[in-house]
Amino acid sequence: MAAEAAERQLELLREEREAELAESRTWQESISLKELQRRGVCLLKLQAANQRTGLYGRLLVTFQPRKYDSDAELPYNSFGPGDIVGLYDSAGQGDPLSTGIVTRVTSKAVTVAFEESRDGMLSLDRESSYRLLKLANDVTYNRLKKALNALKQHHSGPASDLINVLFFSSDPSAFSETTPLKLYNNSLDASQREAVSFSLAQRELAIVHGPPGTGKTTTLVEIILQAVQQGLKVLCCAPSNVAVDNLVERLAGYKARILRLGHPARLLEPIQQHSLDAVLARGDNAQIVADIRKDIDQAFAKTKKAQDKGERSHFLSEIKALRKELKEREETAMAAALTHASVILATNTGASSDGPLKLLPENHFDLVVIDECAQALEASCWIPLLKARKCILAGDHKQLPPTIISHKAAAKGLSLSLMERLIERYGEKIVKMLTVQYRMHQAIMQWASLEMYSGRLTAHPSVAQHLLKDLPGVTSTEETAIPLLLIDTAGCGLFELEVEDEQSKGNPGEVELAGLHIQALVEAGVKAQDIAVVAPYNLQVDMLREHLCHRYPELEIKSVDGFQGREKEAVILSFVRSNRKGEVGFLAEDRRINVAVTRARRHVAVICDTRTVSNQAFLKRLVDYFSQHGEVHTAFEYLDNLVPENYTQEGRSERQGAKLPAAPGPKPQLPPGRKLKAAATKPACPKPGACFSPNTSGPGGQSPGTKDGADRFKAMLVAFLESSELQLDFPPSLSSHDRMLVHLMAEEHGLQHVSTGEGRNRYISVRKKEPAEPSLPAAAPPSKELPLPQPQRPSRETPVPAEPGGSSKGSGKVDLKTLHLERVQREKARREEAGAGPQGSSRKKDKSEAKGKPAVKSGAGKAAEEDIDALISAAIKADNTCGFPRCKASIRTLGQLCLHCNRQYCLSHHIPEVHGCGEKAKAHARQRISREGVLYPGSGSKDKSLDPAKRAHLQRCLDKKLSELTSQRKSKKKDKEK
């Protein structure tokens, strides 16, 4: 069974390795350096800002952007501590100058450690330009392959019983009775104590399932300390250096004898003192080893200068003897350090037998502990697992799985972690779940608990109700007083960017919304370092960094994958996807969303298009949960005078502010004079008794409970009619659709109804009609002396922003707010007319009553009919009229559609510079020239010169072919001569 599983894992690993190499070849052959930088795997135009010797003889070089601005920042990149990178001269195309390991990455610099070479230190010119490229290495792959081959051939050894359990050949043994434990950490809760006792009592296998914030690392540290107290030798591993360093830091606080394996460049600075290199440097043999290395270098120098062959041979023999002595002394020192340590910590691949652990006997370890096991490839777990008879696995299989490049290999099972596979088979028999979380507000936790953890999580009282406003120096505002906020962009025209490269997505509208919300939090006193912005796409991360980092240098902006295991007081999530097709991409991955939401302690803000994301069931439940348990704002509430892209261009340009940029640029630009404004506090309802929470917009654009809302409004109006009150005010929280329902129902019940206020303060007042008095008859039809104003085309010179919640479909040439103002003017004129001529109106009324004619329609009903007619006529007229202000030319037969504002103009105003789209036309032209090399189709020929890299590659192929043909011709001539 084990051999078959190992062989299957080997096949999947080969597929993954081939995919990795193919991707690397694609990068080198067909992708430009700028595109590699955009993808985050390359950094261009760097300068060596600082060089120093550190990390026990290694050269540390700090690279910064080669710009005159000292505050220049690096573009978005995926570089991190421990990555292997190649250093290239910017002008060169050949092999790297050197390879090194990244030690530190900040927003403005990256530090790389280079090994000391025999020929001397790497010499870098401060004035030269360099580039760094992430490299794929085969060390990890070879170690995984070696471990699986060892598993195939494993017949005896300390891990024999464990292997049988892990491959289901035998069931786990019954746990042994243990004596009561004397805990090192007395603050452990009941579930943590139970997990410690359970793990120590199991004979072969135990799993600690730690959901976000439940203190998994704290529990693991207690387990390791208890095992050491029992005299066990422990090998502790994790898939990442960060996770291992976290354990080292915790264990060091208890003065445990620990030893950290691995390259010092991959370790955090406080951890480096516990590394094997540091321990050896402090050892008794350190000076002797240094002297031997110095003697070797001197012997090499003498060998180069020696002229006599015998003398050179003598020096080479001396070097051989010195190297042998050096190896023996180093191995003796390492073996002593390894044996003295009670706990040895390393990454999964760092625990390989071709490293320092080869100096220890096969049965040295009694226990293997693997943290974050759910994030590790099963093959990597077998490197440490073969070294002990018992293992304890810890992690959360409800968070992100291992990162796999090959989709085919992932589908065949490579992405299935060892932890998840064992839980599926054995269930609760081998698992203890931690159930008390110490990170999140109860409202944040409850969603994750219900969706991912069967409702078993509970919030510790210390965090259950904590909010941002409880932090020192933070004032209570609408933003800081709520744990959940949903900013809905549905119907606002804030679509994702349409880019040729479908691997990454961006949404400039959500970038600006995130900036506005961050500004509101910072103004309330929240520190930028306590806020994180998380996005699923690298392009969006890059856009967010360019837009926000210069204002908030301490703000952390990362992808979901880069933020697992972290936490912040406030987290802002940008879901990016907003399209008419309803595509959500890998947002459909439940575990990815779980990680994103559970990074927050006190506040989560989700910015998304609910109409798009609600097409996926899991995301729809998330939206529904935020709608029921949090606050829901529309994007219009956050941006002054924001109108979607399908409203008139003149309206956008003549407002004080401008709409969010829709051009596919990496950085959203705000026009001069634009004032950023966070969402205003919701206005109080005029009558508290009438306030209720409106339903949020669903995928169809109207409330999911429209019928229930209509019934509720009808019941309220009926109760109002039966009461003695003369006026009923509805709350401003109603959507435009709900206000329309109220208007229609009030009209049906014969009530007077009017909308008052602007924007978020707009609400409906409903009044009972007072009985007509003899001296004040009802309003008469318009007289000949004072004609009513006729419905006109809506003015484009003073447009008003659309109401929140309005639909974004249609041509958008009609300004509904303008129509409403015209209606108010007509009603005012009608009232003035009625007041000016009461006698004539009275006589007309008497005549109609005497003749028995039916009564004239009520003023409100007639106004409603006129509004509908005016709306229809204005829409038809606007569709057939030039979009330029004050131009009334018909475009029914001849018209030109502007690609930049999506409006039609007559032939006199169709040029973009004439009707106000000049800047967009220039940007479009520049983009076309940079992409295609021409201004417009047919304007000149495109530059067809090859990329320098491709040209060099083709030149090498040509030279090789020519040399082959030349050699063939020479061989034929020789044959003829013979």
C-alpha cells in the first residue's frame, strides 16, 4: 500500500516539476522583462545601495529602485525571505552574475545574501543597473523524490508502525493512560488542555485541528515542552520558514534547548542566534575551523603562483589534507550540537537526510511534530515522518491548500494534504479541535463557524464584542462602531478591467473605495499599521499599493495567499470581480474566502459587486450574512456625485467631482479639486417608529424580498389611514425601488405623497387629504391665462447624480432627478394658479357638479400621469438628439458614437476634443501606439523588429545550424579527396 501510494505521488510530482520547468522556459523565452516584473517574479532597474558582510561570512547586498527619488518604492512582487534569486546585469542577457537567497523585503528595498566565493567577494558597482529574477531550483524536488523512494523501500525502522497507520493498513492503537500534567502555560482553555493530553496519550498519530485564532501554536508549544519533559527527542517541522521561526520564538521563551536548521538568510533576525551556524560560530572549534579555511585559501593562492609542477602538486595535496581535517572538525562540532539539543526545528525539506541530520543515528528522534500540515505537500511531510515512531500533525484543512502549478496534478490528488486525507478516513478518532478563538469579534467568527466549522467555534469573552472604537485613541464613528461592513458596487458601473492577460484582474473603482474607507478609519484614529487590505489578484494588489502606500506607508497590502497566518485589527477585502457575465474566477474557492475574512480582529469591510458574486452559492451566503448582521452601503454613499459609466459625459464633467476612472491604468487618478469623502453617517429617521432595515439589492437589481416589502408598506399605509395622525414619514434608508412602491401605494389609497431631501437624506412623506372647504375648491384644470409648463428634455447643464440603488442599465441619457425637479415646479405652478383664481375654479366645479359630469382626476394622479408621459417623451427625444449641450440636431439618420463616453453626437460634435473626451482620446491613442505601434488602423506600419531576447535566441539557433552545415560540407570534401 505504501509503495503504491509513493509511486503515485512520484508521478504527480513529475507532472508538477514539468509544469514548473515549462513555466520557467516560457518566462525566459516569450515573456518580456516588464511583463515578468508585472507578474511579481522580476525586479528591474535596481542599484546596489548597500553592501556588508554578515550571516557568518556571507555577503549581504541591499538593492533599491534606481531612481532619483529617495522614497521610490519597489513595484508589487512576490519576493520573500528564503527565495532563490539570480542577479543579472541589466544590459546582459546571459547567465546570472551570481545567485543568492533573499533575506529581507520591504516596500523600498530587497536584501540578498550571496555565498562567499573562492575567487573573492562579489563586486558590485553602485552606479550600475541590475535586475533580480526568481529562480526555480531542483533541490526541493530532488529531496521530495528521495523521500518517496525511501518510503517505497521502507520495510523496517522506527516509522514502520506509523506508516501502516498513515496508509490504513492498521488502525491507530488505543491511547495510553497518562498522569496529570503540570502545564507550563496555565492559561490554556479546556479544549487546548484536552488537545495536549490527547496528543501525548496517542501511540502513533494525533491531529490538532486549529481554526483561525484558536491558539494552535500555543497548544503545540505546550505539547513539545511536555514531550521534552518526558525525555523525548523532538523533530519539529513546518512547510514555511515563517511557521518554523514562530515556533522557535515561542520555545525560546521557555529556555528549551532548541536548534534551528537552515540557511541563516531564511531566518528572522531574533531567531538567528539559535541557528546551527550561530551555535557552531560560538563553539570551541570555531577559531580552529576559521584558521583551517584561511590556510586553504592561502594554499590556493600559492598554487596559482607556482611554476613548478612538483610544487603545485605539493600544494594540492596540502589542500586535500586541510579539507579533510576541516570536514571532520565541522562534522564533529555539528554532531555535538545536534545531540545536545532537545528540540530540532527545520522546514520539511530542511529535515532531509542529505543535510546535518545525516550525522544522527536512525532512531534518534522519538516524536515528529508538523505544524501547518494542511498547507504542505504530502510528499514533503514524508521527509521528517520517516525519522520517528510517532507524529503529531497540526493545522487547518479549511484554509488554503498547498500551492500547485499543474492543474492536472492538482486534480489527480497532489493538492490533497496528508492531514485532510487522514481526517477523511479516521474522523474524530484521531482529531482534537480547538474551539475557543481569541482573535475575532463574535459577528466575524460566527460566519466562519457556521460555514466552515459546523458551528463549533465560540468567541472568548475578551474578544467577543471588541470593536475598533475600543482601541486607544480611536473615536466612535459609524465605521469604527461596526464589525461587518458590505460596500456594494452593484449598479454603479464599477466594472473590473478588461485586460488581455486573463491571469490577473483589477478594479480601479474598488481601489478608490478602499482608499476612502481607509481614510475614514485613519481619521477616526485607527493606525494604518493596524489595517490590512487583502485582494485575490496580484494586479489589484499592485494598483492598491500604487494608490495607497504613499499616503499610508505602514499600511499592509497583500494577496490572500500572502496573508495566511497573519491578523490585523481591521481588514478590507476587495473581491475585484464585477462583470455582466457573473464570472467570479477562483473567488469560488471557499477556503480562500475563509482565510481572507478571518484575518480580522475587530472589523471586516467587503467591497464587491453583489450582483456578480451572488452567482456563486458560497459567496451569496457571505453577502446575505453581512446584509443581516452588518451594515450595507452602496458605492454612491462613499463618493460625492459619483455616477456610473453609462450616464452622460457632460453630467460627469460639470459636477464638482468626477466618477471613478474606468481607463485600464494601474493607478486610479483623482481629478484636481476632487475631495475625498467617507460615507456620511446615516440620517436619523424623522419618525423612529417608522424606521426599519431595507433589503439589500440582489442579483436581479431589486430587493430579494420585494413582495414582503410591498406587503409591509401596504400594512403601514392601512394602519396610517385608520389612525388619527395626518402625516407618516418613511425612513431615508429606503431604496429607490422601495420609494417607488410607496408612491404607487399612496396613490392607490388616495394619499398625498412627496419625496423630500437629497441623496442619503431623501425620504417620503405621506399625508391624508384634507376635506375640501366651500371657499377653497379643488385645483382646476389649467386656465388659458396661465398655461402649465410643458414637459421638456432634461437639462444636461445642471444634472444631479442618480439615486443610490438605481439600475445601471439602459442608455442613461435621461436625468431622473431633473424630471423630479420639473415635476415639483409644475406642482408649485399648479398650486399658485389654484390660489390665484379660486372663484373661476369654484364656478367650473359647480357647473360640472350640476351637469352630473364625473369629477376631475385628483392633482396627484394627474401629476403622476404627466410624469410618466414626460419621462417617455424625454427619453425618446434624448435618444434622437445630439449629446452635446445646447445642440438640438437630430441624430436619428446620421450620428456618430463616441467610444470614450458611449454617447451619440451629430457630425459637428462627434470629434472627442469637441465634446469633452479629448483627454480620454489622447490616453487611448498613447495606449494603442505603445501596444500596436500605430495611431489607428492603417496609419503607417507597425514596428516589426524582434525583441532583443528573441533575436539573440534566433541568432544562436542560426549560428548553430550554420556550423552544422559547414561541418557537413567539410566532411564531404574529405570524402571526395580520398
